[in-house]
Amino acid sequence: MRPQRFDQAKPFLTLALVALAWLFVPAVAKRFLRASFYEIQAPVEVTADRVRALQEFWVLKTHTNNELIAAGRETAAALARYELWAQQQEQLAAENARLNSLLSVPPLPGWRYEHARVLQRDFTAWWQQIVIFKGRNYQIPVGAPVVFAGGVVGRVREVGAYTSVVELISSPGVRLAAFVVGDTRPMVYQGGENPAFGSARGQAENVPVDVVATPAAPCRLITSGLGGVYPPGLPVGELVSAELGADGLFKTGEVRLNPLLARLQEVSVLVRLAPEEGMALTPALP
Amino acid sequence: MTRRRRQILALLLGNYLLIAVTSQVNHAFSPWQLRLSLGGLLVAPATLSVGFRAGATVAFLTGLLLDATAPVWFGTHALLLLAAHAVLYSQRSGLAREETVVAVVAALLANLGIWLALAFFLGASLSLPGSAAVRLLAELGCSQIVLALIGPWFFSLQVRLLTMAGAKLRPDEF
């Protein structure tokens, strides 16, 4: 009969042995395991999304004909406005291309929009990420920027067979270079504070001392294009405060992010095109 | 298939279901920046109802499921759940395991332990640990309340799954 002390220690000895063995498992094996366990869970997210879509469908089916007619009129009006803007956009793009050719400016890299439905949102104090319903099946690359109507969403962190994980700009540790609209001096945006029952926020560092921002008169932040991940001119958020730092050279401030970031349902992944493949994306400046 | 393997599969199926449901609830709660964490409930039923090796396998594999979708070092949740299993298993002979209240309290304590360990390991990645503490405490409070509410249902589900798999322990095996 084994002594009782050994029986009591057995769980902890096993734990120590497993932990030690796990440290020596090759990285390739861990990567394979991670991908396998990730793909095992993907069908659940897809099925849940399908159920939600069905739920929305039946909710819409309860609308009366009069409500549908009114919605149709609003949609027609919006469509007419967008058609006009699309024509203006084409004219501007043509003008831009003509001026670039006159000045012999090398073409900017082009982007392809890949629209994707958000399957799952996972927001903790440590990370903020979403899972989207497009992956290797649509040639989504790791590191691709992701945007929505309100601006930057984040960048693709992981790509699965038919889903991808996107790290949001509200995630702590995410950093990108940004400008205040109308200024060309870059500052550093960093995701950070995400209080419970509130909207996500970030921090701005290296803010020039002459930039003044208050909650009543915030400054809009846009991507600078530095670093090569995000195209320039995409909205990031609003700088709502700017206080002089301890060094006296720069200010630090708080950035209010778009509250819709926490309710995302559709996003667009920007996939970089080869120079010969397409025109440069000209993001709409706010 | 051996009885132990059937136990592992049945318990893993239950845990997979709980992870799926929790992820959907977290999706719905995301506009409020709130996330439930029910790690203790993933460990306690296996620890209290099957042998050490089967329970350890369930805890480790369930942890890997959690690790696969989280941006953490692969193995963090697996080793934490295994540690919670080891601690709970070493104390289980002194517990009235067949009592649901005792099992739920054990799950609550395991959840608290896992959460504290996770906060300790991941806390360094937060840029503003002070303000984040309020959020973490709010999440912990909500998680514990939800765990206490759904704990009896989940323990019952796991027992039913074990019975269906023909792998439930007899009373004399406890």
C-alpha cells in the first residue's frame, strides 16, 4: 500500500510533469494543435451567426407592408445620393490619376475590399478581438487592415480556413501612427482603457504641445500611413483631452473611439494588390 | 472504447457546449464591455465525478480549446485548468461531492482561483492596470453570479451525459 502522503502529492506531481513536458513540446506541434482546436470551434460560431440571421429575418417579416414601402423609399433616396457620390469619386480619381501622371508620382499600392460578417465579438480587459467569416478561402492575409464605416477596426491577427481573428484598435498594446486632421505631425495612438459598461478608449502619446483638445471641442485623429499597415486618412477616433507630459516636450491625451466598434456586424478587410492589379484606394477624409 | 475514454468524451462534449454558449453570451454582452469567465465550471464536474486521470485529461483539453481562441501563450488555460483540477482533486475526499451546493461552491472557488491566476499572468500586458481593475472585478462578480445560477444545471447535464455514455460512477466508486 502506498503512503497517504504520496497519494496526496500525486495530483501536483502530475501537474508539474505535464507543465514540464508541455514546455518541451515542439513549436510546430503546438501550432498544429492550436489550429486544430481553433477549427473545431469555428462551426459553432458560423452556426450561431446563421441562427442570428434567421432570427433577424423573422423579425423583419413581422413588419407591415406600409413600413416596408416607407423603408423602400428611404433606401431609394439613399441609393440616389450614393450614386451621385460614386460619380464624383470617379471624377476625383481620374483627376488624381491625371495629376499624378503629370508629376510622374509613383503609383500608391492598391487595395481590394473584402467585406465580411462578424461572427463573434470577444472583448476582455486584456484583449479585444472579433472573428469574421472570411479566411484563407478568400486569401485574407495576416496583418491586413480592417475598416468599417466609422473608420479603423484593427488588423487581422490570425487566419483560419474560413474565419479570421481581427485584433481591434481598442485592444491594449495596439499602436499606430496618427495625425490630427489638418496637421502633418505624427503622434502615437495606443489602445488601452476599456471600462465595463462604457465605450472603448485609447491613449495618444507624443501629441504636439500646440494641439488643444477638450471633450466639447475634440480633435479628429486619422491614420498617418506611416508604418505601411493602414492607408493614410482613415478615421481612428477623437482626441478629447491633451495634457502636457512630465518631459514638457509633448502632450498625452485620451482618445474616444467610435462606440459602434463594440457593435460591429460587418467589416471590410483591405487586401493589398500588386501594383499592376488596381488603382490606389483613396480613403474619404473626414 | 474503454470506460475512461467514454467519460472523457462525455465530459468534453459538455464543456464544448458550455464554451459555445458562453461565447455567444459574451458576444451579446460585448457592447457593455463585459465578459463572463466560467473556467471553474469547466473543471469542477470532471474533478468531482471521475477519476484523476480522466479529469486531468478533460481539464487539459478544455484548456487547449480556450487557448486556441485567445491571444495568450498556447497552454496558459490548459495548465491553469489542470492546476485547478489538481487542487480540487486533492481536497475532494473531504467534500460531500454528491451535494449540489458543495459542488457549486467548489466550482466558484476554482473559478476564483483560475481568474486570479489569469489576472496575475496577463496583468502585465495592461497599460492601465489601476483603471482596468474595476472592470476585472465587475467581470469576476458577474461571472460568479452566473456560475452560481447555472452551476446546478451544468452539473446535472454532465451527470446525464456520463449516464448516456454509460460511464457514470457507481456510488461505491465515490
